Amino acid sequence: MDYRGRFAPSPTGRLHFGSLVAALASWLCARQAGGQWLLRMEDLDPPREVAGAASSILATLPAFGLVADEPVLFQSRRRAAYDAAFEQLRAAGHLFACTCSRTDLAATGGRHVDGRCVGTGSGRAPAWRLRAPDVDIDFHDALQGPQRQNLRQQVGDFVIRRADGIYSYQLGCVVDDAFQQVTEVVRGHDLLDSTPRQIWLQRCLGLPTPTYRHLPLVLDEHGHKLSKSAQALPVDATDPLPALRCVAQFLALPWRDGVADVHAALAALLAQVQPDRLPRHNRRWTAKSP
């Protein structure tokens, strides 16, 4: 299959520098491989959304020359697909209803016992969890190298559908990566820990597993993820070249001064990028907001 990459932001705010790093890196990897670059709006969780954020992100990306090859996929319109995956998992015995509170779980060391609910609140609406097997999930990250995680010991039974009926990021991501035929996932290092759960879900649902490339995170001067920081100011779509220059610096890519516009800048970056040589380690970023 030809290369298919994607950028999948959540509409929790306007596009900031950290998100632009992920967007540009995923675009460069797709274009360097001669493949397609897709967009997905991960708007599964209405309580976390910021009004107007989705339209703002989608309007900002083209200002930086980042235009998807297919129409944007909105997760909020994909409920039927998640329902079908949920029923497939439940029919196969992978799920159990759970009314556990944090207090209930504290009594068992924060873990369920043998993949069953230990909740005491029978009147509480249940969440649905996937039974975490006692197996090691091994995979090779294209940037971070060999990875291993034991789901039962290191994660435990994880939520697939919350008590309020909202499906989890893990399920939506797996179902939609398969639907969009994504061959490589390029995203931030903070999601490296989620990958074994997604690989196990792919196996349970009979879906293909893409390759993964987890980028270093942009940290503020205190070492916090930029998206969680007060420094996470939105990038300026009316003057994109300074922000692109900063992203290139963060990704250790040479920048050609005097480029005329974003298209010339992207062409120059594309000619230089080597995905396997992108930086691996999280970095503090203390420059002025681009």
C-alpha cells in the first residue's frame, strides 16, 4: 500500500507551536515518501472542545501550506463505526461493564481483579473497559526504537466507552486509522504510551497495525508540555514564515533565509528532511512565540 499519513488534532484550542511541529513533521514524512497526507478532527469529547477551535485549526493549516489530500474526517460523525467496533469487542468477550470509583480501585491497588468490576455502586451508570491481557506488546518505533509494555501490569483494564456514552480516544483512533488506511502514524511522544493499547485493540478488531513515529515534545521553560502551558500561544497565520522557521529549528532542519513564501519554504525543507534523523528527545522551547 502507498504511504498514507495523517494529522489528527483535537479542537481544544487554536493551533499552537507544538501542534504545528506535529503537523509539519507528519506532512514532511508523507511527502518525502511520495504519499498522501490526511486530516482528522478528533472531536469525540464535546466537554473538552473550545467553540470555534476546529474551524480555526482548519483555516490556519493552509496558511502554512499544509493542505490535506482528502476531505477532513470528523470523529463526531463516526458514531456508527464506533458502535460497530464496540459490539464486535463485546461479542468477543473483550469488554466488561464497570462501575468502579477511584475508591473501589484503591482497595485493589488501582487495578481490577481478573478483568472484572469491583465496584460497589450498583446504581451508577457503567463505563465499559477492555480486559488487559497479561502479555507484552512489542513494537519498533521508527524514531524512538524498540518498545515493550505489559498491558495488565503497566496499564490495566482501560476504558473503551465512558459512563456518559462517549467513546475513548483509543477506540476512535484505532477505528479511524484503519478507515483512513493510515500506514504510518507520526505524532507526539506523549502518545507513545498509548500505542500498545492501540495495537492490542487492532488485534482484537482484526485491523492492520501501521508503523509509528513519535516526535519529541515541545516543552516550556519549566519542562511542561507546551500545550498544557501558558506559553502555548496560537501561531500567527497572517505571518507564517517566522513560525515555520522556528519549527524547522526545533526539528533540526536547515532553514534557507530569504525564501519568498511558505511553498518555497516547504519545498526547501522537503529537500532536506530525513525522517529517521529527526530529533528523538523532548526539548524546552524558550524562544518568543512564533
